[in-house]
Amino acid sequence: MLAGGEALGYRPLREAVAHYLNASRGVKCTADQVIILSGAQEALDRTARVLVNPGETVCMEEPGYPGAALVFQALGAKVTPMKVDEEGVSLRKQSPRGRLIYVTPAHQFPLGVTMTLRRRLALLEWARRSGTVIFEDDYDSEYRYSGRPIPALQGLDQSGVVIFAGSFSAVLFPALRLGYLVVPEEMVDIFAAAQSVSTHHPPLLGQAVLCDFITEGHFARHIRRMRQTYAERLSVLLESARENLAGKLEISTVEAGLQTVGWLKNGSSAMNFAKRALEEGIELAPLRTYAWGRSPENGLILGFAGFTPREIRAGVLRLANLVK
């Protein structure tokens, strides 16, 4: 291990990731298609550098993840927004034809909606016909609180148009800096070549430790334990909001993830409200900061996963006073 390893990553970890994704996410892949990277951000950067030329169009959900847009813009791509509704990305006849489309179908960031099967099939067919590659960011699908996890878009792909990405940093701890890409078989060689002339591979010892953590069953137990913890925190947020914020700040019910959306009902500007909330020690993100065009002025992103039920209840009471 001290001598280094394969550009695609530590082979036993790639095998463990492939087995995990096959069983839990419905991803169809072998270890040969798995690339270990430092996280989702590197996965985005690597994909863009391999597939997108300066001046080409990359389509993104709007509102969507700003970190992805920054990567594409830094490489000279033209970022074109695609609207999101209650079924996910909305495809229309005038939808732009891009080299790449970035989506979060399991739990759309930041709105939290899950892309319907109808939309998934339509997106795959659209990508096949237009020659577009789909980048599926599966950033927090492990944390689903009702029903079974929604199978990945990649598992429905019959044409090799989906690149699937995930991160252990969000699921375990941010400093871990390990994630993965699953690429179609015909793209493996070019991604391996790109990896070998850049970072080569993430630190090998960390990969080996993570591999043992997964294969010995600790990862699955961690997911089950944290899913219960986060489900409780979401329930406390929704219950406390119903009691104290009804008719003032309506919080969307989500089935997965670590954050949700709140909608101001008193005509207040989300930007001004967030600024006032920060002065009271509550950090909220206005929804418009995740959009490039027109977006609702009254939407706020609320994170709940990092706080105890007691802290959440106290925060909701302070929000209620602020709304008044």
C-alpha cells in the first residue's frame, strides 16, 4: 500500500462500492466501472474536463447546486438552466441540447422533490436522441425516511448515457474526502487516463480503512442509525413548525435528505428575512441564491440534520418571533 495503487482506486474498495450500489441503489455496474475520487466535487470536475469543451452547453436544474455550475463555468462551458417542478426536471420541446446535463433525481437539491419514473424515462430517451451525457449526483439518497430507497436513474439506462456519482463525505464525515464515479464501460479507459495524469488516486490507506468499514458491516449499521436520528429531527422540525409557524412559514414535507424548503407566507423577502435571522443566530439560505434566472422570492432552505431536537424547537420559536 505504501507503494501506491491503480489510477481507478483501491480495487477491494471499488468491489465493495459496486456491491453496495448494486444492492442498495439499483446501479448496474462492476468494479471495473467504479472510480474512487476525493468526492463529488472532483467527480464533477473530472467529468467536465473529459467530456465538455469550452463554449459547449451544460444543462442544469434550476434551482440547483451552485458548486456544479461553478465547475462548468470555470471550464468555459455555457450553463443553461432547466426548470424543476413537482416531478423533477421539466423537459419541453424547446429544451436545449447540451453536451452534459446535471441532475439530482433521488432528492433534488435544493427543493427535495423526487423525479418520477415518467420523467426519468423521458430524460433517458432525450439524452439518447440528443447525444447528451447525464451526470446523476446521488449526494444523500441513503437518508430516505419513508418507503424503500428510489432506484438510481443509472439502473434504468440501456444506452450508456448516465454517469453516476456519490460521496462518502456527506454520509460519514466531511473530512473523509472520498467519493466515487460509475462510468459507462466505453468511458472507463479515458477516465482512467485522465486520473493517472492528475491526482493519480486518493490516499490509499484511507481507501483501505473505508473498504474494511464497509465490508465488515459498520457502514450499513451507521446508515441505519443515522437514518433514524435524522428522521426524528425532521419530524420535530415539521411538528414544531405546525405549532408555531402555521400560516407564516410553511415548511415542505420531504421524504429524504438533510434539508428542506420553507415558504414565507406574509409577503416578506427571503433575502431580508435570512439576514435578520442570521442576526438572531439562525442560518437560512434564500432559495434565489440557488437559481440563475427568476425564482420564488419567498423560499428559504432549512437544514435540520446537524441539530438536536431541543435546538430545533428553540430555533423554530425564534423564527416564529422573527416572523411576528
